[in-house]
Amino acid sequence: MASGLDIQRAVSVLRAGGLVAFPTETVYGLGADASNAAAVRRIFEVKGRPAAHPVIVHLADPAQLADWAREIPDAVRRLARKFWPGPLTIILKRATGVSDVVTGGQDTVALRVPSHPVAQQLLARFGSGIAAPSANRHGRVSATTAEHVRREFGAAVDCVLDGGEAGIGIESAIVDLSRAAPLLLRPGWITAAEIEAALGTALAAPPADAPRAPGTLAAHYAPRTPLALAEGNLALELAASLARQGKRVAVLARATARPLQPGIEWHIAPPDAAGYAHALYSCLRRLDEAGCDAIVVEKPPQAPEWAAINDRLARAAAGSSDGDET
């Protein structure tokens, strides 16, 4: 676990324009001083991230919102009281002076107050916003441990703070409050129903001109090994069919029954949504490193508490199908 000296070193790196990977309760972030455009550009270079794709600015406290957003509607305060610090990102009209590099050239900025104690200590000591997308190559599987980050980037990242394994394991929900009707742009561990209850109003479906938001490309969170999703017994049948073709297959299953034939590596996923989310990216990384020709994932239930997991798996399947890092 990162010590006070580690955190002070990380603050010095940020102030010098360097990159710091740090834990949040969702996944690890790759951070830079959000007020230093050149430092934020380094994030894009290291990740291979498209310049038009915005990043989230992490804050120590909701009191800092006024430094980054020019309009703070009452709805923000309702969500902040309920969910911050925590796994919720809010999109607002950006304040004057917020860099185009951070916002992807948009008039909006994505803001979050994370709850992880190491992130909180880092942000409090730094005293300003830290721009931080997930600490992985763009389009690939997010990092949930410090070791994932080190293996992904090596010396390209100036400092890695170890805060243990990320507790939630999937990225924050993203709500747009920059317009009249609130929009859910990315599902997260906080469900749509919980957000609606806090707001006292329904979330609208995102229109075509909704702000671009992190992690919302059709293909994302993808292993390099082609990944296919299949329902129940169809997952078993698909794995067996691929194995009969001489392919080695890694399966992430919910069922305990498995094909009795060689060439299939069988992994049982946690049965509950919280356990599944926590383990998902570590599982995908292990399956990706197994040297198989294909990954088959048995689809989880289509229930509200599984919405964010299903979202990530659908994007992972789209992103790994042709090896394109979009």
C-alpha cells in the first residue's frame, strides 16, 4: 500500500508535468495535472488515445467544482450528497480556462470525486484536479491492480501508487447534467434507478448530440484475443465447436457443466454481480494471457444490477473481434 512518502513523491511528479498511475475504487487511473495541457497530452500519447476523446478530472472535494464548471445546477448537489465520494462521474459546462485537451474540444467537462483512500490523499495533497482516464492502452482491458499498470506501461509512467486491488472493478457511471434533461451516458455500479431516485426525475436516453464521454466508444475494454458472447448452453456449444476445429478456447462461464474435450480452459465467474464486476478485468487479462485462439464468455443476466457488466462485455466483444484498438 502506498505510503505518505509515496504520495508526496507522486505529488512532486504531477507538479513537474509527469504521469502518475493511482488507484480508485473503480479501476486504476493514469493521471496528470489537469491544468497542465502538455502533461495531459502525455496521457494521450502513452495510452494511444484519440485527441477528441475527453478525460475525467478527479477532485478531492465537491467544493472544487466551481474551479472546473461554470454552471452547477441543484441536481449536481443532490447527486454529490448521495454518491460522492464514489463511482459517479458528472458532466457539466466547463469553466473558462479548462483545456481543450481535457474536454476533447467540447464545452463540457467530466468530473468525479473518488472514494479510494489513496486517491483521496493524493488529490488532497495535490490540491487541484487530476485528469485521469483508466491506466491501460486505449481500447484495451482496464487495470485493477498496480501490477497491471506496470506490465502495461513499464517506464512510460513516472510513478505508480499501489493501493491494492480496485474494490468495484468497473468504471464509474457517467451522468450528463449539462443540459435540461439528465442523461446516463455510461452505466456503472451505481444503477440508473439509484441515480433517478436521487435526482427525483427520470434519466433521458442520450440523443445523437450528447457529449462525448470516456469509455463510450462501441469497441472498448477489449482483450487482444477475439472474444465472443453467448447465452447459456450456446456458450458451451460454441466453445466445443471451436475446440473441434483445433482451436484452444478460454471460457468465462457461469455454469459449472463443461465440455469434456481437450483444448478448453474453463473458468467459473463469481455468481453475484458485485463479485463478477470485481473480478471481470483481472479474469479477462488472465484469459488473454492464456495463449488461446478465442475467448468465449457466457452472457450474464439481463438485470439492472448487471447493466454495467453487460455494457463492458458488449464493448469488449466489439473491440476484440478484429483486433482494432478503437
